[in-house]
Amino acid sequence: MPFNKIDTAGLQADAVDNTILDLADNFAFTGTITGASTPNTPAFSALLGFNQSQTLTDNVDTKITFNTEDFDTDSAFDHSSNYRFTVPSGKAGKYFFYYWVYVYGGSDDDLRWINCRLYKNGSANFSASENDNRTGYPRSRVVGASVVTDCAVGDYFEVYVQAYDFSGDPQAYGGQRATRFGGFRFAWVRI
């Protein structure tokens, strides 16, 4: 049974059914936490499908089409049309998001630079960059970041990539670990 917090008085909250357990009394029921929710949900993990690629418009922000889900506890990530996470009703709070994209520059070593951005409500709010490789341009790079941010109900998040490639044909490459977007809401329970 998972637990959220141990109180100095020896009480512990059960994360599954929000009951309070007394550790000194062999986990006897002593009460219920009202208003508690399942910890760290909503939570989701999405990716660009295995062995799939997405053509990026050279030197232009392109939304990544995370079309496969590992999990989505609240059905808050749309993996079939707009490829975004939307904060559900009643689930405002602080969220942790992570994102990374494997960018491939084509057959030549000509990938000049990459910007990977997390958009919030249609604007580029958070960025992870691999800029100006100068000499010895790579063929590919993985660029990403993580962030903690306050979220209101209805806020939505998307991942965009801008890649400049000398041959003009950059791609995002999918796979189990290659291109991924996920996150969860922090939840605290007080006893």
C-alpha cells in the first residue's frame, strides 16, 4: 500500500483510498481525509510512435505530433488531433513537465541548430536550445528540458521544435526514448 506522509504522531495517509492509518495499532482505520485526491494526478506520458518520423519545416516552429500514449490517468492528453495536454476541471496546481525531441538532420552532417520549446496556451514559455554548432555540424541531437509551473484549469501545453538544417530537411524521430512529452500534478496531503 503506498503512503503519502508520516505524521510525527504516528499517523499515515493511505494514498489509495484516503483513509488515515494508525501505525501503532497495526494500521487500524482512524478516519478519512476529506477533499484529498489521488496523488500526482493527472499524469501522462506520450511519444512520437516507435520507428516513426515527422518532417519539420526548416527553421520554423513545428508542433510535435505525440501520437502514442504510455499512460494518461485523466484522459487529459489528446494524442489524435491537437497533441496537447489540457489541465482538467478541478486539477489546477503546480505541474512538473518534461519533454525532449530527437532531431535528425538528414544524410549529411548539416544540422546547424535546434530550439525545443514548451508552449503554454499558444505561446512559447519554456525553451531548451542547442544553438550554433559552429564547426563539425552534427547529424542529430536530442534536445529537451523539464519545468515546474503553476497551472490553471484549461491551460494547455504543446511541444514545438525549430531546427535549422543546411539541406532543409530536418525530422523529429520517434521511438521508445527518442521523442517524448509527459508530466504530472504535484499533490500534497495534510493530516
